[in-house]
Amino acid sequence: MPSDPVPEDLLRELAPQVLGVLVRRCGDLADAQDALQDALLAAATQWPEQGVPDNPRAWLIVVGQHKLVDRYRSEDARRRREEVLAAMETVETAASGHDDSLLLLFGCCHPALSPASAVALTLRSVGGLTTAEIARAFLVPEPTMAQRLSRARRTLRELDGPFRMPSADEYAERLRAVLRVLYLMFNEGYASTTGPTVARADLAVEALRLTRSLHASLPDDPEVTGLLALVLLTDARRPARTGPHGELVSLADQDRALWDRVMVDEGVALVEDALARGAVGEYQLQAAIAAVHDEAPSTDATDWPQLLALYGLLERMTGNPMVTLNRAVALAMVDGPDAGLALLATLDDRLPGHHRLAAVRGHLLERAGRPQEAAEQLLQASHGTTSLAERDYLRVQVARLRRGLAP
């Protein structure tokens, strides 16, 4: 009797774990990805009829390994591949509960790759983002990103054992890249840059899982702790970020009773622990900012002077214009909207045409009592975003302002 359809969430959860095992065994990311796709296709075909196996992860690994063995046997293999085949046939067939996702993560962040290529490859291999989604995140055309991913895979193929844990000398550089990858992965899951939905919960959950795993391995690293705190404190708000029809709800309008207080408490404890270590980094500062928001009962009751100070520190540390954009909001809450608008004017050359600059300017113009100009800026922002949920939110705000202007 046929069983229920294969749960897509299960396959998404298992895919990076299985890929990590396969790439560790064969040493070639492209071959491992092909074998994984064959295994996932086999699962989608067989599990509805035969039922989901008791250990679906082990099942996928065994099928993927068999696909690799068949591939290598059918090719006129080089000596290296013959050695890999011999080694694979002596390894236990994989029912071990060991999670190779972090090994895959560090492998994709190999120092032989440029930082941009490492981030993109990991988002593709571990995070499951499409090439188009990654291209949008990097603000490059999709063919350019496809070529970058292909070059990254070729680079790793030519290395000796890229998928192993880095040496002590390599560790700091690789860890920075890994943290960046997890940060970008979570952001795409929490606030999707494309598509009709506000968030991609599956991606956010995977980023949280990997960050927890990394923190379990490095509990004393303050930036790893800071990133975990940031993810928890931000993701705690997810239940309140959408309305009854899936529409975007701004932070100021969210029902804070819906926030996950368990996640908030855990995140606050983590960021306090990280900051107490003395080596302050950008993820700790972002987590501290998130904690100030999460501990406030409302937008008006938020400690905006503290946020302004934290954004100032973060801006000096990173030089990121998006941090300046957020500092302008905090400055407006402390010194008034005109002060915030003056700071935004310094970003026109650094963020030309960016929809977030227009959106923030529209928000501050409304606070300054200039609804016509505010509506124009919000409409401009709605044209620039690739998120349908954000576009719809902005256009609702435009309509609201224009209704107020009608005679």
C-alpha cells in the first residue's frame, strides 16, 4: 500500500548532512552533489511506495555512495579515483549519526577560494539556495554567479583534501568565512530577498541548526556565541512578522506577546556572556542591538540612545553603509527625523538607487510631517525591492499616505 508523499522538509534537512558524508568520502564536491541528487530522486520515487525507512539519513548515504561507486566504475578512472573507490568500499556504510555538515561548511570556505566564492558555494551546497537567489544576494547577474560557482568547484577539485578540518594556522580565516556564510544564510531565511513570502523558515532553521553545532564545537569563541545570540534574538520575532494573510508586519507594529521569550532569554544570556569576554566583534554588537529591541515592551519604550551608541560602534568597526542606514533611524528617534534625514543624505553616493535607502527616507519623511514626499520615496522603494511581500507592504503604506492627502 502506498504511503504518504515524501516530506520535503525531511529531505531538505537531510540533504546537507548527506552531502557532507559523500564529499568527505570522495573528496569532490561536484561528484558528491550529483550523487546526492540521484539519491534524493530515488527517495522521491521509492519512499511513497515503500515507506520512509527507519533511518532515512543512512538510506540516502548508502544510495548516494552506490551512485558514486557506479560512476567511478563506469569511468576510465584516474589513479586517484581508483584509490577513492578502494577506500570507500572498506568504509562502513554510513549509518553513523555523525553530522558532516560542519565539515562541508569548512570545506566550502577553503582559503583557496575568494571570500565571495566561498560564501556563494556554501549557500548553494549547504544552504540550498538557488543560483538565482545567490546572484541577487551578491547583486550580480545569474550567469555570472553560475560561472563563479563552477570555478569554485573546479578549484576545490584540484586541491589536496579540501574537505577536512582546517589546521590551526588556517582556522581563524576559515571561521570568519563560516560565520559570514551562516549570517547570510539566516538573513535570507528570515527576510527573503525574492518570492511572495516574507521568510523561508526552512533556511532560517537550517542556519540556526548549523550555528548551534558550531557553537557546541567552539563554546568559548565570543563571535560564534555572538552570532548564535543574534540568530536567536532575531528569529524569536518570526511568529509576529506576518499577518493573517502572510503580509509583512513592521517591527513597530508587531504583537510582541507573540515573540518567543525562551529564544529571547537564551539569546540575551549568550550575548551577555560573549560581551563579558572583552573581545567585541560585529556579531556581538548586532546581537546587543537585537537584545535592546527584544527586551523593550514597545517601540516608544525602546532604549534608543543605547541603540544609537551601539550602531555608532558597529559603524566604526565595519564601515558598512547599511549600518549607517540603521543608525539614521536611531538618530531620528533620539534627535528627531530631520537629524536622521541629514544623515541619510550622506548615503546617496554610497547607496545610489538602493530601495532600503528610499524606504527609510520615506519613513523619516512621514515622521517629519511630509507625507507627499514620504509616499514618493516609499513608491520608489517598492519598485526597487525583489521581495513581493516587501513590495506589497510598501505599496500599502503609499496608499495609506495618499488617502490622508486626498481632499
